[in-house]
Amino acid sequence: MDGLRAVVTGASSGIGRATVRALRDAGWDVVGVARREERLRELEAETGASGFAADITDPADVRALAEHLDATGPVHALVNNAGGAKGLASVEDSDDEDWEWMFRVNVLGTKRVTSAVLPLLRAGAEQRGVADIVNVTSIAGHVAYVGGGGYNAAKFAQHAMTAVLRLELNGEPIRVIEVAPGMVKTDEFALVRFGGDRARADAVYADVPEPLVAEDVAEVIADAIGKPRHVDLDLIVVKPVAQSAPHLVAKGPLAVRAGRAR
């Protein structure tokens, strides 16, 4: 992967941070993007990636990111990972501000960064023969569940935007890949969703046998953009074995059920 460069948003924690590590291990140059500059400096020291502090909900920050990338070389892959959920209340009772935040980050942030970086991806595609846009969505963008409300709405919108982008880029050597994780146990996702309530966040994963971890999803992303240039993985849904749907998660050890007598 010598000379290939990827941009990863939401790089300060969770799936984004793990994706930076996975791509660096695969030989990519990586620019990690996140709001928390101190986390980026730690990531730079750990992995050799470069960091760029930006808030993807701020148009000025995104313009500055695009200018920085343009000045430092082509881009061959963009991983739109920044996102998140807030609240688990009903549609009736949920907070409008939580919905607005989820749309700003998951939908508008993805759109804004994609629009800014696409010209650089085209240059990268000319050099490499293919470029990649990876949007990290969620199974919440495919299956509704009680309490999903604003997160379902935002992730369904992000899923739709990804599908439209794929149609719009038809005929160009640019792969549009959607990675839709299920339950992933990270340091911050559930904590942000529940407003910093550690007990509620921990309860999400209690007794769930082997939920995914960030590294599992990062490996999927690295594999997808490392495929031969004619191979396009449009949609990858990745869940722990214990999870059949957003609302159906096994608790306790997995065990084979007794089958019918033969």
C-alpha cells in the first residue's frame, strides 16, 4: 500500500481509532480527523498516522481539512466514521436537540466531508485505478426498533445517501462501501447515548456473549478497501453472533439447542 493515503473521521476513539491502526498496519498513510487534538497527538505517536483537528459539523473546519489534504497529496480512501446516538426515548418524548445533533453528525457531517474530499478522491483514483468512500452506518439504518427514534432516522438517511452517491458515481472508478455494524462495545458510544450515565451504558453489554469490538469493524473496513480494484463490497452488515436484530440479543452463554431426533 506504499503511497496510498486514507482519511478517517471520528479517529479519536472507538471504530475510528481502530481503523487508523488497522490501515497503518496494512501500510497506508492515514490522516485521522477528530475534534480532540490531544487524542490525535496520542494516535500520531502510537501509529505514525497524521492528525487533523476538525469538527465535521463545522463547514469552516471541513474546508480547512480539504485545503490541508489538497496541499499534502492525493487521497485514495475516505472513511466517514464520525457519528453517534443520543437518547433512547420514544418519538413522542425524545428531545428535539438530540435529533438535531444526530442529523448534524451522522448525515450532514458525512455529506459535508464527502463533498469536500471527492475531488481529491478522483485524483487518487486516477493514480491508483480506484478510490474508496466507506460510510460507517449501523444496522439501525436498516431495521427500526423501539427507542431508536432519531438514531434510526439519521442512520436510515445516511444509508439512503450512501445508496444515492453510489448511483451518482456510476461510471467512475470510485467504490462506495457501506459498513453497517450491530452491537459494538466501545469506550464511548453507549456513554454518549446515555449522557454520561456509566451504569446505563454498561448495562447495554451486560451478559452479552462477545459483542463486537472496534477492531472487528476496523478489520472489515481495511479488508474492503484492500480488495482488487474491480471488487466492490456495496454493503457489509457485521454483527456479533449473539445479535440477530437490533432488538434481539442473546444473554448468557451461547449453546446448541437439542434438535429433533433423526
